[in-house]
Amino acid sequence: MIPPGKQSGRFSNLKAGLQASFVLKLMSLMFRLSPSFRRNIIDEEKGYRFNARIQFRTLDGSAEAYAIFEEGRMKAGRGRIDGADLTFNFKTGAGLQSIFSLSNPADALKMMLENDLFMEGNLMYLAKFGHLSKELAGGQKKRKKLLRLKESESTVGVMDYSPSARDAHPLVHRAVLQSTPHDQVEVLGEPYLGGYRLEQFPRLQAAREKLFTTPAEVCTERPHLLTKYFLKEGFEEDRAGKKRHPGLRQAEALKYILSRRRPMIKDDDLLAGTTTSKDVGVLLFPEFGALALWPELLTVDEREMNPYRISAADIDILNFEVFPFWTDRNVMEHTRHKYGNPRCQQLEGRWVLYFCWKAHAVSHTIPDFAMILQRGLLDIIAEAKRKEAAAAGEEERSFYRALQAAQEGVLAYAANLARRARELADALGDDAGSQRRRRELEEMAAVCERVPAYPARTLHEAVNAIWLCWLALHMENMNAGLSLGRLDQVLQPYFLRDAAGAKSAAEKEALIRRAVELVGCFYLKCSDHLPNVPDLGNRLFGGSSSDQALTLGGVDRGGGSAVCDMTYIFLKVTEMLALREPNVNARFYPGVNSEEYLKRLIEVNTVTAATPSLHNDAAVIPALVEQGFALEDARDWGSTGCVEPTSVGRHMGHTNCMLLNTVAALEMALHDGVHPLVAEQVGPHTGDPAAGGSFPTFDDFKAAYKEQLGYLIDQSIAYNDYLGASHQELHPTPLLSSFFDGPMEKGRDVIDGGARYNTSGAALVSITDVIDSLTAIDELIYREKAVDWKTLLQALEADFSGFEALHARISKKVPKFGGDAAGPRELAQELIDFIYDCYQAHRNYRGGLYTSGFWSMSNHVAFGTLSGALPSGRLKGKPFTPGITPSPGVTDRLLSNIHTIAGLDPLKMPNNIAFNVKVAPGAQDSHTAFVERVTAYAKSYFELGGMQMQFNIVTTEMLKEAVDRPEDYRWLLVRISGYNAYFVELNRDMQQELIERTEFNLAAGN
Amino acid sequence: MAAPEKRRPLIVEIKRNALDDGPGIRTTIFFKGCPLACTWCQNPEGIRTYPEIAYAPGDCLLCGACAAACPEGAIDLERRPYPVDRSRCRRGGSCTAHCPAGAIRLVGRYYSPAALAEIVSEDLPFYKNSGGGVTLSGGEPTLYPRYQASFLPALKFKGIHVNLESCGHYHRPAFEKYIQPYLDLVYFDIKLIDPAAHRRHIGRDNRRILDNFTALIRRGKVPVLPRVPLVPGITTAAENLAGIARFFKGLGLKRAALLPYNPLWLPKVESLGLESSYRCDRLMTPGEIEECASYFDAFELEVF
């Protein structure tokens, strides 16, 4: 007999080891038996070998198994091997056994997220191994199934994409308000365009409908061309064996992609060119994180959250051609190899401490579209040529050659599109409808022959030039946070020029409608590509699209109001289409911009339920000036990715280089530097609160917290700088550098510090939970002496079960951030100042400052679900608060929240904040009264100095209904923390977080 | 400056972000103490001038901390629905300090005029941008004319719009001297027109109220919105509403507000350990409200 709980662990670990080696041996047998399966590890034709040593073990070493891949063979067994390329470390034998279950294998990534498993070594081998397991389980069957599918069919489950699914426009309220010209409005007689309806634009309505009824599909066009190019021309070295210049290499690859892509013009589109070859395509960047899709290739079309269609052919392209090439050449593994898997990278791999985006993108920046439109690419190329001729050394010459090659790619693509447009036009018949489309296609051909090569002359040329350069940038850099800047400002001169030529009121009206259509087409094209999100990402960044931030309004470089005709054209399109992309942000300068403008911003929020997000110029501009920006440049800022300000076209600000969990440092301070989930010493020893006398005063504990937080900040910055150095070697961005102010003069890529301004921006996640927790510790342990440390720690360990009175006291009696008490506000400022100082003490790999901001994308939910109970009373596993928003239930008065957030010093939050406000539209209020009331709140918030605020104007009731009947709420737009998402695409935890947010009822009579 | 009242006014609540007590975003100050005793009083915690202990059974953890802390031994959690023996309670407040859940609390706190002015001034931008301001409510704010006389000028100095919600039973000379000059708007409640019914349900004659109302309208120094609380079975009687409408018409008024009955006050009575002779547990139907409004239509008065 085995006494329960005594030897069962050892016994089950033995079983786990046996199970693992059994399955691995089965796999090795399959490699011997099946040539098609063997192709995964050896491909004579391509000279490909998968040589890897993989170890599986429990942390205590009681169960061990291994797999060795060598020259097309696989060996497996129990026990230990030397020199493993990848080691799976399981917390328990049961965990090890679970991923080798034949019937229902556990998801290794999910286990990693929950820290039941941590990996040492190249994670791409894990991805590959994950795929091999699925191949073994049913790869051939799946391919056959996919091949049988007809074009019209989809294996995509869960969401009903059939055209019969209800896709009503969400509008509870219709926009009805009207106005008269104000600010810089010159052409629009009624700036709100109150009479315009989506139904009057059938082209836009049909494309929108299609967007919502078409499942996303993996597009291999870009990664395939990219890989083919490098297989042919070499990556590290050229065919002659000469080391390649990174920038020039990337430029040549981009030129190859752009010149060979299929030039596509969608039915009825006004803008030529597409980001992918699919109706709604998923873009892949194998040089960054796309390999995370490897283990999902065979199942991604069946996953519950945000499935993608994928063809059998594309599975093979990715599995056999693309992914193997990039296994060691992606930024993350290059960094791990180069720096010997540094501690800062290991800690990031534990998920709960910080997340560094740079392994996936440095896109968070804004190109200089005004310059592109004014000069045309030929002029920029000519300048680069002159600079090349005058350059002193080979390095510099290569850089200027790279600028030219990258732009030549764009021109080649535009020329292909022009040809394609003419082909399509010529193929059309003679009926009236065809004639109309033929004229449009001929015009598109003429536009592509003109721009972006030459300066734009009309709004149509300007918008299409922007679109072509925009999609080309997305061939170079991941579609994650690359942002559009102030397109209303950029396009206004072209709109005015068009309008000046209008000879009658009818012609003017036609021009306005045409502008709405062009901008509408642009929005829809920004929406038809998605970043690749592995299933793990559904949890971390649920529902996030590519966050192409667009910025409207505010002040111009001279400080006058910049609100103009195009601002209102953009707002109308934002309202009519109510799309997730682009992520629309509006700037408001109290006292400079008129209240009429603010009122319209609120109305658009009321109609769309979630956009645009609002920013206060009077707070953001001084924050930028404090970071060393010239005043004129600070005034010319645009939101980047989510909310972060960068100076348009001259500021490389990778503003989302990291998301750092500020609560992790608290959990570490509560456990002497050990993070409970990671279950090892992460930070310095700062004292164990459970041992009496470790912290005689509250200030002593606060100091421990700061020390832990400072440690995490230092580590995350170290990793970011390593990743930045890897980008410099692997992935310079010559096209982005061509469209930037600085690189041409400095002779350096933006990744090497070529931009005029250089910063890196961090997002500090869920500081609210820290403020409330520290306040509770201060009040309960030090001021009231209501409990001692031991009791509090016991309560946290027990998730407050059996400590109900303590939990009630914390909930009801301890002051919270967002209420009226001064204490939490002062503590908040103290922490914000501390964080600011920590970041500003560092210089990044480009020589720029680090800036801190307080927003969270959706990581407040992911981090929250991985964290224990907190002294703030928040229970184990519950989401944290989004951005710097006060906790739900602190107050039912929006005004108190507003006072709290507006009172924080913007100079210490230069990477901006996200302040969420959920407002219930009042059933009894008229649309006008409601808009005016919300306007009063927003205006007051800004006058009090608040930086940013974003609305969800939706009832909790409707959100609950959408959980139950997602098919009826496909369109429901919500704002998470800085970005927009469709509610039904969010994971359950995130949906719940939105439901539980405080709902402020601003209707009178409630 | 006026000499202070004998009794310092206590305040039940300072409700910021109020959207129902006048135009725009407002702060409503509920003064404690009222000369009337309406059987349906919506704010029973505002009737008495002295502090009271309120108890919320839903929040109570039954932990007994309050009973242990009370030096008078006045609390017994077995006593339902109100655990405090009002005759023994000296309102010292130790129970409220010891309650972890905030289930038992002391209602009524004094603020100096300067402190109160400072608190309500915090929301100045909201008042300005929404056309809002401060509303004096209660209880009955006119019970403290000298306090108001030292509080209100500070608001006027800052340009804050002041609205008074009053039952109308005030000493007119003091009101006109100390309060009225600082008002921008008055919400004046007329409940019952018949003096006998008024005495029966409210405990006092209505002569003074009607005279005050008439004087306020006739002098025309401040805009007045007359309001009629609709209390089923009491004020909704046909002859009462018709009588009020006739009274308004006689004064040349054009519009009035009807305040449909809301039963939310009933738990508040219980939470103070009090009882009420009137009881109605439901909201009025749109039809009932429509019928009440019809009496005013007959006199060409716009009601809303």
C-alpha cells in the first residue's frame, strides 16, 4: 500500500516519465515510417535539417525524458541529456504527463502563462515541437479536410459569419446635432455633416458589410516572398559569401516583395492596393513573432477565440519553407543567443512581470506623410542619391542606397497597380454601371502613375499616396501600432485646393461626398488586415487589432486651432463606419478649440459607443516640452498605437516598448522578493513582512516596494536595450527612415538613432491596484493597527476566505484612489514621480530618454488573472483595473474620478494615460441633452488638467446580452485601455472586466 | 454679518455630481432639521436637527463590534430591524467607528460655512461648463438663516448658481434678509391646499407656506419653480390638485413641476429605527401621473 500523499508524487512522476518517453518514441517511429512526416526534420531538396536536443523534466528532476533530432532521425528516451537546446521545466510530474496525453494534450503555452512550465532555450523549437505533436495527432487528416473544403465554406466555428447573421448598425442614437462653421472650417457649411447617412454611401456600406461577414485568413504572400528572397540571395552573407549590410539587405528584400506582390484592386474600391492578398488577411512577420503560429497551423481555424482560415497549401508553405528559415533569425532568439539567455530575458519569459514588445515590432511611430505628399518619392530618392555620392564611407553609402532601394519597391508596386487598373478597366463592358466603374479604374490608374512618385495635387492622389506608402511600411514593419498621425492636417490643403476649383454649390457638395468616400475607403482598408495573434495573445491582447492610431484636431505648430474641414470629414466617417481601425484619437485644447468641436467629439462617442479617445493638448504639449521637444514640434503630436504622443514624422518613440506589471513588484515586496506565481527569488531581498519587525513604519514597506519595482524596471529596460541592438543587426527599417525627418541628414537608420527625437516609452500597468493596496496596508497595519502583518498575509493567502470582516473593512472604510480622500491621490503622485525618475535615469540604445505612461492595453486582465489576492481587497485571479482608472465601485460619482485623475501631474506621465469612463446612455434623456451633459464633464476634466479620457457609452445590460448572443452584437465597439475592440472577440475575462467597470449614470432623473 | 443661530446646523450629506436638483451638474447640500413632519417624508433623516444613528442591515456582518464598543450598552443585534435602543443611545459614535463594514453610521455633521464653501467650490468647472451650481436642500435649509447668511455670500462671490429647495415654512423677514438675496432659483413645494388636510398629514397649518409663496411670487426677485409632490391617496386627491392649480393660476403662474411618488424612502425610515403611518410600496403608473397632470392642464398650466 502506498500511503496517500506520501509516495503517490514519486509514483506519478515515474508514470509521467514513462508516458513522455512512450509518446516521444512513438513520434520517432512515425519519422521512420512516414516520408511526409520525415520532411519536417529533413529536406534534402532544400538542404534543411532540424537538429535539436530537447529535454523534458520536472523541476526536482524526478521525471526526465528527452528527444534528440539529428540528421533526419529522432531518438527518444527517459533520462538526462547534455547540451539541450531547449528544456521544458515542469512544476509537477502531472504537468509533464499532461502535455504527453494522447487523447487530450495540454497546451504548453497556457502552462507557461500559468507558470506550471517554464522553458530554457530557443522557444521556436518549442513552436516547432508543438507542430510536430499536432502533425502526429492528425496532420494528414486535417490537410485532406481542408482540401475538400470549397472556397465558400469555412471551418471557422463559433462566430456565425454567414451573411444572414444580423449585422445591424449599432446606433442607439443617430447623430442629429448640427453646427455652423467655426475654428478653421472653410468649406463645410454645416461642419457636423448631420444630414449624412451611411445608406447614402452604398460603396462604403457594402464594404463594411463584407468586413463583418468575412472570416480572417492567414496570408503567406509577404513571408513567403521574404523567405524566398533570402534563400536566394542570402541573409547573413550574400551569394559571394560577403557579409551583407543589414539596412541594404532589408531594403532589397522589401523591394523584392513589393515588386513581386500581386497588385490587387478590390471590387468597387476607390483606393488601389492591398495589405494582404485576402479579403481580410492576417499579416505574418516571421522575423518577429509569427513562429508562435507554428504549433497552431493545423488548428488555428478551429480555435474558439478569433479563428483564422488557412489553406492546406499555406500550412505547407509556412511549415516547410518559411518558419524553418527564421527559427534562429528572429529578434527574440537572436537576442537570447547573442547575450546568453540573460536574466532580463528569462524573467520576461515568465509572463507575469513585464512584456517587451520589441521582440515583435518597433512600429509604434508615425511617418511624415506631409513631406511624402509635398515632395514625392522621386525627389526623396534623388536626395538620397546625392547624399550617397557625397558620403564618406561604405557604411554611409550603403545606408543611402538602402533608402533608394526601399522606395523603388514602392514605386514598382504603384506601377504594377496602375497596369492592373488599366487591365481591369479594359475588361469592362459598355453598360452604364461598367462605364462608371471603368472611369473610376482609369482615374485610379492615373493616380498610381502620378503618386507617390510625384507630389500629390488632389485629395484623391493624396489619400492614395498615403495608402500606398502605408501598406508598403506594413511590408517592412509589423502591423502593430504603426500610426497615421494628423491626417486631417495633412489632407486639408488638398481638400481646399479641390474645393477652390468647385464652380457651383452642387460641385462643392459632390466634393464633400467624394472626400467622405475616399476617407471611408481608407478606413475600411486599414481594417482589412490583422496582426497575427497566437492563441496565447488572445489572452494577453484580446481583440486588439493593429492599433493604427489616427489623430485629429488640437492646435497647429503656431498654437492656433487646427480643427478644420477635414477634421469633420474624418469624424463623420468615424461615426458612420464605427470601426475598430483606425484607432481614432482627438485632441482638444481648452480655450483654443471651440466647444462646438468638443460637443461633436462627444456625439461621435455617443453614436459609436467607444471612439474617438480624447486628449488634452494643454497637458500633453507641456509634457513633451519637458522631454526636450521644441514647442512647435511638441504641438505637432499624434497618438501612437494606443494613446502615446509622438511628434509626427520626426520622433522615433517606440512608445509601447514594454508593459510592466506594477502589482508584481507588490507581490514581491510582500514575499521578500519572491514572486508567488514564479515561485522563485525574482527581486532583491527587501525583508519578509511575516517576520515581525521587518518594516517598523509604513515608509519602510513603501521603500521595499519601490526597490522591487525599480528592479523590474531596470531588468525590463536591459532587455529592451538588448532587443533594440538585435533590431539594429537584423531589422533596420530603410523605408520608414526614408519617410522620417532626421535619417537623411544624419546618415543613420531610425533604429540607429537617425530620427530627430529618440525616446522609448513604457506602459505601467495597474498602478491603481498598488495605490489601493499600499493605502490599505498603511491604514490597517500602521495607522489604525486593526491587523498585523501576519493576519493580513494569511488573509491574502486564503483569498480573504474566513477574513470577511477584514475584507469588508478594506472595501468600505479604507480610502481608495478615485474617491475624495487626499491620501491615495498623494501616494499616487509619489509613485508616479518615482517611476518617472526610474525611467528617466536610463538612456536607450538610440541615445534617447525612457518615458513612463499609465495605460495597459488589455494586460491588466492577463496580469490580473495570474496574480493573487491583494491588500486592496481585490480577490485572486480577478482582473486589475485598466490604465490609471480607479477601481470599480470606489465611487458612483464620475466627478470624483475626474478630480482624482485630473489632479495628477502630466509632466510625470509623458507617455500618457488611459482613463476609462463607462457611461450609460440615459433612456430618458434626449440625445442633445445627453451629449451636452457629457461635454460638460469632458470640458471640466480638461480644464482641471486631465490628460486623456476615453468613453464606453453603453449599458452594462447590453454588454451582458452580447455575451449571451454574440451573433447579434458583431459590431459592438468597446474601448479597452487605449485601443478599440469588438466586444464579442474578447476573452471571457476581458468581457467580465468591461461588465464590472463602474457604470456612471449621467441621466437626470436616475 | 449675522449672529449665529442658537443651534448649529448639521448636514446629512453633501451630494456632489447631483443631476436632479436643478440645471446642470450640481452639489446638493442636505441640511438636517425640518419644521414640518410629512407622513411620507422622502428624507426622514433630515427631519430632526440632532445626529442620529442609521443602520443598514444589508451591509451588516453581524460581527458584534458595535455592541461591544457602545458604552451605553444600547445595541443588541438580535433586535430587529433596528438594533439600537434609541432611548439609551447618546449618539457618541463609538459604534460607527468600530463597524468594519460601515453598516452603522452617524448621520449629521457640522461644517463651518467656510469649510462648506470650500468643499462645494471644488467642482466650479463642472458648474460653469454645465450651467450647474449648488442646491440647498434638506430637511429645510431656511431653518438656519444666519448660517446661510455667512455661507452663501462666498458662493455668490465665486459666481456659483444657487438653487433653494424649500417646503416654504420659514420666517419671512429672516428669509428675505439673510437668504433670498443670494438665490438664483427656488424650488418651492406646495403639497396640500386645504388647511385641515395639511394639519392632518403634515402636522402644521399651511397659511404661512401659502403666504410665503405668494410674497415670493409677487416680489418677483428670484425665479421660482413651484413643485407638487404626488403622494398617492394624500396629495393626489382631485380637489387638492385642482385647488393647487387654481391657486397657481391666481398668481399668474404658467408652469409647475410634478414630483411623482417614489417608495425609496421606506427603508430609510427603518434604518433610523422609526415608524411611519403612511405606506405605499410602488411607483406611480404613467396613467396615474397623466391623470394628475390633467388637473393642471385645465388651468392652462404647463406641468412636467
